Amino acid sequence: MHNPAPDVMLHVSELSKAFGALRATDAVSLDVRAAEIHAIIGPNGAGKTTLIAQLAGELPPDSGRIEFLGRDITRLPPHTRSHLGLARSFQITSVFLDMTLLDNVALAVQAHQGHSYRFWKAARRDAALVQPAMTLLSQVGLAKRAHRLARDVSHGEHRQLEIAMVLATRPKLLLLDEPMAGMGTEEAARMVDILQGLKGQTAMLLIEHDMDAVFALADRITVLVYGQVIASGSPDAIRADTSVRRAYLGEDITAG
Amino acid sequence: MIDWSLIVTQCLNGIQLGVLLFLLASGLTLIFGIMDFVNLAHGSLYMVGAFFCATFTELTGSFLLALVLSLPAVAAVGILVELVVVRQLYARDHLDHVLATFGLILCFDTLVQMLWGPEGMAIPLPTFLNGRVTIWPGIGFPTYRLLIILIGLAVAAGLYVIVTHTRVGMRIRAGASNRTMVSALGVNIQSLYTLVFALGAVLAGLAGLIIAPITEASIGMGNDIIIVAFVVIIIGGIGSIKGAFIAALLVGLIDTMGRAFLDGLLKLVISAQNAETAAPALSAMLIYILMAAVLAFRPQGLFPAKGR
Amino acid sequence: MGLILLALVPVFTALTDQSFYLDLVNRLMILAIAALSLNLILGHGGMISFGHAAYLGIGAYCVGIPAYYGVYSGWVHFPLAMGVSALFALLTGAICLRTTGVYFIMITMAFAQMMFFALVSIETYGGDDGLVIEVRSAFDPWLSLEDNVTLYYVTFASLAICLYLMHRIVQSRFGMVIEGAKGNERRMQAIGFNTYRYRLTSYIMSGAMCGFAGALLGNFTNFISPEMMDWMRSGELIFMVVLGGAGSLFGPVLGTAAFILLEEWLSGITLYWQLLFGVILILTVLLNRGGPLRGAKPLAGSK
């Protein structure tokens, strides 16, 4: 039995998932330490989405183990993982479009305030929900838009909303699935600032394509190609690694 | 004292019900599998087939000729329905399908009443189909019911061949897994859908007309059996013809055998009086209990169609 | 706005020289309660239950069967109706709610049909022909539902209470969970909600409320029959919810009113009124481009 170092929060061991002949996740092992940002990069089709799905609890792995804070969570459903402190953001915007931004975040707050078998008091006027939600919205810069319907705000604001919702669940570790997806330069820079600000509070496993962001934020980088880990280490080590360069054939990963 | 003759007869009855259900369910599952469309009015097409056959039999004097004439007639009705109503709803969600086809049921029931009157219509069979066949020394079985079984199996075989070995079948399967791709390749998706819907209609109409000589063509006859067809495709896996076939036979057998033998079986364990009250209710519930049991272990049915 | 409509209802009772209207509105209100209950899971929760009529039937039978044995007390009938309905909802919901989409629709339909056939087979309670209820529920020592006007007011009070309950539930934390689960179940699970349990709870609550309506219905018609739970009745209930605007508070009431009044009017015009009705229903669906589950509100105002 492998005993991970004491500051390891998430320990993934020999995780595998195959779809027929396709090995989407091939004996992946990695860990995330407290207060670090661990980025996962890899070309398209590397199996990053499948990996996140297994870490989040949406897809059962064929074999392998996932340990979070010393506890085996491999077979636990998503909502239980959330209560253990493992939160996840979605690559494709997945908010409650027909609710206001405030409602969206308040729901996330509500999820972690005990049970919701309360049928009488109006949730939207409940200070215990509204105040923390407003604070979180301010933190991501959306306080002024709190009462807008989610379907009426921009894509970048959706991504900010995602972060607010995820933070509302008081996570110990964040699984961030391409938080910068589809953002322009300015919005992406703002997101990098937000994530920088969170460093130290929360550990993060960051899946990203945006290399500027990755090299600005990551303490460690793991490279995934065809479901396998081909390299893992500090940003400088990865930059210099020849197998990584080969994988990103033609792509200039030294930029930024 | 096992009455083999009774068991074999009921078994065959079960298979007959099974193939009838298959005819209905196959169209339903095709339409859902390919167009993602929930057609509650499928039972109405079943009814229309029966009434067309009744009228054609009256006009031509021959049941078999009427059978042949009814199929294109039902196809025409199906095409009409597809063009006018169904086509507008492919992009909508399932609730809309369900509500619209529910409205269609009301329309069909009334139209049939307007055209054929409120009474049902009997369909007389030619004499050579009216007799019994000896399938084993001492065991006879109605000729016509045997014919139903044969027709059903022939259709099943035919469907299998069409879907797996013809170009149309290929297009159907391709259309099921990737609509945009297929239409980009130049296959006319709209016509394909109309074709599939018409095929489903013909299958439903065939089921209706084939059972009508036994049960009579009557208004609303499709509304109860459609639920059983739904149970069949839930058990078999929505979108799967193979699943529909196996599930249909299973449901047909369990329902028939249950109704025939359950009270006898119950009497072995509980008092005769209790058995007599409980048995009919329980046997009516059997197929639903089967459905619940299947879903408990395989929520997608026994043979779910891949890649939705 | 809705309050004005409710206020008009007692006015109708003044017209009760024509008991026809008393009956019509009474039936309308009972079905409105049923539609209200369906709205909780369909309009707010996005669960398309095509088997809700089963609860109307169960509720009615919970009046009829005890009455058959000489038990006429409403104190037995109504709690029994709600209890048995809740139990049925628990058992069937536990299975149904593990499925989604089309499977869910079909399975709810199938379970309701199962009850239908089960009751048809039980000859003692009338089977196919149904059972007449000689004596209506009595709430000793206060009142009995024998008197049509009393029944009317009890129904009216029930409807008002149910509306208020729904109003509170929908706004509560529980209501937010149900609504969130309708919009994006995956997200709800990701933020930490065990959506299955909450949905099952709403399903049970909805069933119980509809069972209550069923008990009222049994009293109203003085007759119970398996027909009450036929799947086509469930379809009608869905229409009542959708016509009025699924997901709004008064929508189900307005939708039921529209449905019943339309039915009355059309059946007075021609023998073949169902054809017109069917066409109208189809057109409603075809023209309602927003989609009923997206909170499109043809009749009612906003939430």
C-alpha cells in the first residue's frame, strides 16, 4: 500500500477507464498537494475530460483508486464528494440559466448549509443564503449583476459565476475544467487574477489549454497524452522535456 | 396431472400475443430510436388498420385481399400525419410530442367514429382459416392464430434483413446515430424520417388488422395496448428492434401464462378463496412488475441501442 | 390577479339556483387541486409524470372501499387517501426517478395503468363497472359532505389552502432545490445535492395532494371506477397544467378552468366535439414555441 506524503490532498493511483478498445485513461497516477495549483495539459483527445469525470464522480473507473484527504472516494457519488470538500467547475457553462446570478450562488451556498427539507421560509429572502452569496459574487466581480438572469449575461461572466458557485461550496480542492475556455485576453487575465487570489486557500487541479495561464499559475504540471501521463514536474522541467515537445508537435509551449 | 395440451396451447397463445406486441413495439421503437419522437398515437394507427381491413373485407369479400389493400392505406395515413403534425415537432422536447400525439388520439378516435359509427366491426375470416390445426397428437390450435405467429415472425425476419443488409437500412441506422452527418452526406433526412414513420404506421396497422378478426375492430382499441407496447420497449431497450422482439415475446408469454396459471399456482400456497380474488389482479400486474424488476437491474432496458 | 378570480368563485355560489354551475365549478376546483399537485413535479420540477391520474383513483377508492364496509368517516377517508397515495408514490417513484426523459414518461404511464388493471380485476369493488358510494364522507361532529354546498365550500377551502402551500413550498429552500434539479441536475449534484432524494420527496408530496383531490372527487361523483386512473386522464391533467402555464402558481387553476370550460362548451355544440378538442390541443402545442417547460405562460402572468 502506497502511503502518500502528509500534505497530499488528492491521490490518484493507477486510474484506468476504457471505452471498448479506446483506453481513455491509462493507469494514470498523480497527486495534488495542499495549497498548490497542479495543472494538467495535453493535446485534444488526451482524455482530460474523462479524467475529470472520474475524479468528480460522474464516471466510474474500471480500475484504480482515488483518495481524497486520506479517504477512498473512488465509488462515491458527486454530491458526497462535494460535501467532503472536492468541488468541480464545468468546461461547458453549466449554470442555472433561468435563475438570477444571486440565486445561482445562493443555491450552492444552500447545498452546504445542512439539509434543504425546509418548506416554509422564502429562500430568496433568507439572509443566511443571500449574504454569503453576495460576498462571493463580489469576490469574482459580479456583484453589480447579481439580479440578472444567468441566460442574459456574457460567456465570460458565466465563467466567473462558475467560480463563485464552486467557491460557495467551501472546497478544500478545486477541480477546474478549462476555466478559461472561450475567453478573450482581458477576461482570461481577470480569471488568472481570481485564481491567483485563491492560491493558498484552496488546492487546485487545473485542466487548461491556455498556456499563458498554465505557466503563470501552476506549481506543477502533468502532461497527458492518449490517456497516459508522459511527464510530470515543475513548469521549467516540463518546458525542457523532449517527449512533451514531441507531443505538442509544432506547438510553441515555451511562449509566455 | 399436468395438462400438457393446455400448457402448449397457452404457450402458443403467449407467443401470438408476443408477435402482436412486437409488430406494435417495433414501429414505436424505430420511430423513437431514429427520430427521437414519442408517438402516443401509434395505437390509433393500429385501430385505423383494423377498420380499413374491415371495410375492404366488406367491399372485396376477401380478408386476404383486404389485408394487402389496407397496408398502403395505413401508410398513406401515416405519411399524412407525419407531414402535417409530426414533422413540426422533431426539434421539440418529448413533452410536446406526448401532448400533440395525445391530441391526435382524440382526433383519430372521433374521426373513426364519424366514418364508421360507434359500433365495432367484425371481420369474417375465410373458412380455411377458421379451423384448427393439429400440431401434436391430441393438441389442436386455431389455424388463424398460427398464421398470426407466422406472419409476425416473417415480419421480424424481414425487418432484420432490411435494417442490417440494405442501403435503406444502413441509412436508417446512420440517421439514428448522427443526423447532421447523414444529411451533410446528401441523404434527405426529411424523406428518411417520413419513410420510417410510414413503416412504423404499416407495422402498427398490420398488427391491428391481424388481430381484428379475433377481437373486432373497435374505437379506442389501440389505447390500452399501446401502454403494453411501451412496457415492451422499456424492457427491451428503447431504440432496439432486437430488444423489442425478445421483450415482446417475454411479455406475451408471461402475461398469457400468468393469466392462465397463476390462480392454479397460488392455490398451492394460499387458500382457494384468496387465490381467486388475488390472482386476476396479480396477473394483470405481472408485466408491470416484470418491467420494474428489469429496470431495477438495467435502467436502460435489456438491449439498449447504442450511441444516443 | 389570481385573488380576484378566487373572489369570484363565491359569486358563483350565489347563482346556485342552477346547481349545474355549482357542480361544474366544484369539479373544476377538484381537478385544479390535482393539476396543482402535478405542477409541483412537472412545472417546477420538470418531471413529466404521465401517471398522475392514478392518485385521483387511489384517493377515490380510499373513500369507496371503506364506505363499502360501512366506514363513512371522513377522518378515515382523507388521511387514508393521502397515506396510500404517498406510499404508492414512494414505491413507484423510487423506481421511476432512477430514469429520465422518455423512460420516465413511459414508466409513470405504465405504473398508473398497472393500478388500473389491478382494480379492474378486483370484482368485489365493482371491477370494470365501478362502485357507487351511497354515503359521502362525514366529519363528525362538525360536518358531512352530503350537502352539495358544503362539499363545495370544503373544496374551495382546500383549493385555497393548497394554493397557499404551493406558494410557500415553491419559494422555500426545498422549492429551490427542485427547480435547480429541473434546470440542471448534473450541476445540482456537483454542488452537493442528492437530487434523487429531493425529487422523490416532491414526488411523494405531489402524490399525496392528488390523493386528497381524489378523495374529494370520489365524494363528488358518489362513484368510483378504475376509469378514473386511466392514462388518458393523466394526459388531460398534463394538458391542464400546460395550458395554464406550467411552473406558475395560478397556471394550473387557469389551465383546468380553460380545459373544463372548453370541454363543456364544445360538447354542447357537437357530438364529435373531441375532434375539435384534439385539434385545439395539437394547435396549442404547435404554436407554443417557447415550450411548456421553459415556463411559457399562455394564460397566467409571471411567477
